[in-house]
Amino acid sequence: MTDDALKLLLLEDDPKLGPIMRDILALDWEVTLATDLAAARACAEADIFDVAVVDRRLPDGDGTEFITWLRGRGSGMPILMLTALGEIGDKVSGLDAGANDYLVKPFDFQELGARLRALTRDYSRRGEGVEIGGWTYFAHNGTIESPYTGRVVLTEKEAALLGELVKQPDTAFTRQQLLTAVFDRGEQEGTVDTYVHYIRRKTERSLIETVRGVGYRLGTPA
């Protein structure tokens, strides 16, 4: 696994398959394994993930419940449903719940890897600018280009915070999620507010939108 590996949430309750999948996927991804719906929800509330692999039959419910819950919170994270339920009706209900892809067990790890790379391809580009309204963000060097005055240099933490918002532009993130993803252990949630202020001061206020009762989301400045 490289230092810039994307974060993968694996929801799999099989006591043998889960750890095997975790260890194999960990060669390319930063993997967190959850074995039931409650644990998966806790992980999603505490951290930001780039992609999820979700089993269907779980000890406390159906994996589609987790997907519906995520989508209801505004999460645009790519999700692959991985399950032994392979009938057409099962696939349709999984995709209708909000999954982006559906793979039936038994599966080939090479195919799983290829599907995950396809799902996250837009999030893992390096060196390309990402449009944020009239601004352009460049992840590879931590700069953002103004439509008026040229490029603005962000600090490492400012760039990391904006980068997390850019990955899922339609998702409203809690302060705790952003704190866990970007900042060092021991920092308080107010640190997130401080760095949002720093970014807004260097750019414009509408670049990051405040979502009342939740936290922050990428804005759409003119």
C-alpha cells in the first residue's frame, strides 16, 4: 500500500472471508473492516472513505440498509455490493438502494480490484485540475486557481481538507469526519472550523458551504 492509498470500507461479516479480503485489498487500499451494520455506520460517521464494499446478509440486517442510510445522509461515495445473492431481483434492489456496482460471490480478486479502480478513477487522478465553480483545484501541488488573480498556494492541511471535500462534492461531512481524515490525533473539532476559515479567507466564502446541523460541503462559487 502506498502513502496516498485511498480509503476503503469493507462491510463483511464472514469470519474467514472478511480478514482474507481485508489483507488482500490492503495491498492497494487503506482498509477498514466492519462486520455488521452498526459498526459500518460508526465507521462512516467517524471517517471519510473513498469507496465501500458491502455484503448483503449481515447479522443485524441487510447491506442495502447501510447504503440507503449513506445516501440519505447525502454521501456520494462509490459503493460496490458484494454478495452471494445473484438473482436479477437481488441485483436490481441493490442498485436501486444506491449501489454503483454489484458483484456476485464467488468472485475473482482481480475482477474486484478492477471494478474498484473503475469506481474510484475520477477520485484518484493526479495532476489534473478539479473545477469548483469558477475556481480550479490542483491536488498534486496543493494550489487553487482563482478566476481573477491566478493560483493561490494552500498549506498542507488546507489542501488536505479541501481535497476531502472535492472527493465527494455532493456530500455534507461532519466536523468529526473531516477531523479524523485530515488532522492529527488529539485535535478538537474547532480545528476544522479554523481551517475552513483559512481557506475561505484565501479564496471566497462560498467555496465551502456550511450545512446547518451537519458540517461542511463543497460549495459552487461563481
